[in-house]
Amino acid sequence: MEIELHNLYDDFRDSDTMKAFAKLISEDAKKLTSPINIMEVCGGHTHTIMKYGIPQLLPENIKFVHGPGCPVCIIPKERIDHAYILSMQKDVILVTLGDMIKVPGSKGSLQDARAKGADVRFVYSPLDCLKIASNNPEKKIIFFAIGFETTTPMTASLLKTVVNNNITNIFFHINHVTVPEVMKELVDNDNKVDAFLGPSHVSVISGSKIYEEFPRKHKRPVVVAGFEPVDVMQGISMIVKQFIEGRCELEVEYKRLVTYKGNIKAQKLVESYFNKADLFKWRGLGNIPKSGLKLKLEFSRYDAEVIYKDILPLEEIRDHKLCICGDILRGMASPRECTIFGKACKPTSPIGSCMVSSEGACSAYYKYANTIQ
């Protein structure tokens, strides 16, 4: 089985294919009248770009601008503090996904809370909360939900199960955000981004339709590409061709999984339980209208932000004065421009969220330093 899986990915990681695309891109790039700044919205793309040394394969007039598409990186400190405070309640088991445990807030990280005796657990699927709740009927299980359109249906599925089975000890702190609104914020406030490499897994759920306004209204082409290096190279090639042919369109490279309409069943499931929040604060980007989700009013009895509103602070908490995660998430700076990158701020002692997450730009730069110029 391992050999079959390895062979499945071979074509999408083939060095000869990547070199062939690099040659094609270089030839096409000679026809450009000005440089192109391509923002890869998703942290998964950032990881691939750095791991495979893709910047080194491209001509100088094609640059990457790293985007805010890391679900851990964009959570502001005050929301991390919410998770920390909730985890320290004596009757609570705080459950979340992977890297969230290591992100520092003003009071510390969830890892620090666990060291102080808090019951903090990370899971691979929100549905794992069901077993935790069943095994701990005297405890309140709070799922600290994070992620973009990709993971929101899983949270909705958990909530559906909780409601349908009248489970009374599972609650939710919702931190789900959506991609199009933050892309709009970036193009409205900055002209540095010339084109977008659209996220693949988000688009599997939402469909490519959510990017239609960017070529039409904002004059930025979007190419939805997969996460494998050959996918990324082909996506870049498609963007360059649009520029030299005078086109500005929405295209899909990742056609093996992404459709125009997306996963309708997953979309309807999310719509059943969530509304758009009027504002959601993104780390480094501030409050962005309609960019976050919240539980519908009829499900407020499951909403940890409502239940624990008296102990959860609302005040904004600033990042460390030397940390430039905010600028990196806005595409205004690269990790190497940070004075504490690789020094005071490392994966073992992260100061900013971009160094914590495996999808964060700083983490990718640090891990693949030898492949990055």
C-alpha cells in the first residue's frame, strides 16, 4: 500500500516536469512588460513553495507575496487568551486542532496551560469530541474551532450530531473564517498583489465560484492550484500566460478535485448552523467585515462565547513589538525582514504565530532555510 501511495504522488513531484514548467515560465516571462507579484493565499502553498525551492526556479520578474491563509496564524491574541482562560476552568476539557496548542497569547499558550494542570487535548477530527464527552460526562467539552472553509463542515457535522443526540456537555468557541473577504481586503488596501494562486482544499468545499469577483471587479486573475509542486508550477504558468495574452480570468488548475459549484452538501450543512459575523478580527489585518462565522442564535446554548461571556476579555492585545507577523500576513514583508527571525523567535521558542504553525511563512522559511535564497 505504501508503494502505491508513493507512486500516486510521483507525477506531481516529478523534478523533470517541474524543470519543464520552469523553462516554459522563463520563456513566457520574457514577454512580460512588468514584474508579477503572485500571492499564494494558503499556507499549504507557502509550505510547498519553500520546501521545493520554487522561487529559485522562477525568473526575477515573478515574485511570491505570502498571504494570510494559515488558520492558526491569523487568530489574534485575545482569542488565544479565550482558549487559555476556558482551559483553566476546573470543569472544562479544551479540545482543538494541532498547532493551536503552541500559539502564545498574552497569558501563555495552551501548552503552558496544560503544564499548569489544564486538560487540553488536540484532535485530528472534531468528531473525536464525541468520545471525549462520552468518557467524561461530568466535564464540559469545549471545542475551540479554527480554520477556513475546509474545516468548517467538520465543525458543523459535530454540532449536528450534538443537537440530534441531545448531547449536553459539548460546547463550541467558533473561530472559522472565509477566504474571499480577506482577499478583497488585501486588494482594496494594497496594490502589491497582481494575481492570486487560489487555495485548493478551500475550493473543493466552496467551489471556484467564490473568486469570480477578483478578475471581473478587482482586475486580479485567480488560478486555483493544488498543493503539489507540479500543481504550483502549472498554476504559475497559467497566471503568466494570462498576463502575456492580456487576459484576466478565473481558472482552475486543480480540476481533478475542484468544481465551479463545490461541495453543495457541505455548504448547506454549514449554512444550517452558521451565520456570517459582522466583524472578525484577523491577526495583522484587523477587523474584516463578514469574514468570520458565528453560531446561529438558536444554537447559542452551545456557544462558549455566550456561556462564558463574563470571563472572556474583549480588549485588543497587541503583538510583541519586534514581531512582524502582521506585516507578513498582509504580504508586506517576508520573514527574513524580521529582526528576531531565527534568533529570539524559533519553532522551539516562537514569539509570533507565523513561526508556530507548520503552514506559517516563518516556520517554512526556518525549516527550509537551505533552499531559500
